[in-house]
Amino acid sequence: MNSKTGCNRRGFLGSLAVIGSTALVARLTPTALAAASQPEPEVSAVEDLMREHGALHRILLIYEEAIRRIRAQVVIEPDLVKQAATLVRNFIESYHEKLEEEYVFPKLSQAGKLTGTVATLLAQHRAGRKLTAGIIARCSAPHFHRPAELRALATELSEFVTMYRPHAAREDTVVFPEFKKVVPAKEYDRLGDRFEEREHAQLGDNGFEGVLTQIAGIETKLNIHDLARFTPKA
């Protein structure tokens, strides 16, 4: 093929591409075109915190599966429990709870709102960190599979789950709505951006999505990844 023919073919194919793109756009409805041109909506500060609670609840399911296996004397790999507890330490305690302690709780205290609840939540943060340190230590011990150690681990996991289910539920339904009321609208909007910056600074480029990927990996290894398995059998 000579160069002139090659140029003509490329020009012809380029024209087809333009025509095809134009035809595709022409077939889109005005609503679809508007939707395609809209930027992805930003996640608000409270929505961010509540999504993180969703991740926490999935970790609690991992803890519950570990408790079930220990009490049923089914083998549980210490690394899987340790991975989940390390996520709690790095994601929940060092990131999520720090946001609450630096931004949410002070605003409520300054406004004189939910002071008793905030004091309890802070005490539970401290208790949770102590439990997490114990869980990680037990999972790292060479005598992990001794019955006494497994029973102690199951107790610590159970105490963590028992505390954090009502903890997260109270924040979602009482604390966060009150926080949104006491923070001026412009400041609240800026917080969403600040939380996102903090997320990527502490959790890396993959941020929250990277945490979900790690959780899903543990769920798969424990065979609790299929949502349908939690549906009662008729």
C-alpha cells in the first residue's frame, strides 16, 4: 500500500469514528446527556462517617464468624483475625475515630449538646483500643491454638462486638444528626473536602475503597462473602 492510500484509509476510518460518535450522542436523550455531563456528587462529612460505619459492621461480622468457629471448635486461622483487627486499628481507631474526636465531638461539646453521650463514646474508644491491642497480641502469640487462649480471644472479640454495635448505631441516629445541626452550612461543606484529603493522606491512594477490598478478601477466605447465606431458610 502506498503512503497516499494509507493516508486516505486513515482519514476514512477517522471520519467513521466521528460519524459514529455523533450518531451515539444523537441517540442519547436530553436527560442522559445531562447525567453524563454531571460531575460525581461529593460525599458529605456525615455520609462519609456513616459509610465507614458500614465497613465497621462488616468487620464485626468477621469477628462474629471467628467467635462462632472458636466456640464450635472449628479451626480459625489467626492471620485472618489479625488482619481484621489491624484494619480496626488502622482504619477505625487511627482514622475514623480521630475524625470524630477532632471534629464531631468538640463541636457538640462547644454547643452543650449530648455531653454525656460524647463522654461515653470517648470512653468506648479507649476501651476499644485496649481490646484491639489484646486481640492482635493473641493472634500473634505462638500458643494461639491453646483452648484457654482461644476462649480469651473469643471473649475479647465478643466484648468488642457488643460495645460497637450500639456505639455505631447511636452515632448514626443521634450524634451525627445533632452534629449536622450545630455546624454552619459552609463549614459543614468544607468538612467533606477535609475528610477526603485526610482519607487519602492516611489510607493511601485507594482510600476507603482499598479498605473495602481488604475486608472483602477476609470475608471470602472465611466464606461469609455471599450475602444470600444470611437469609433465613424457608
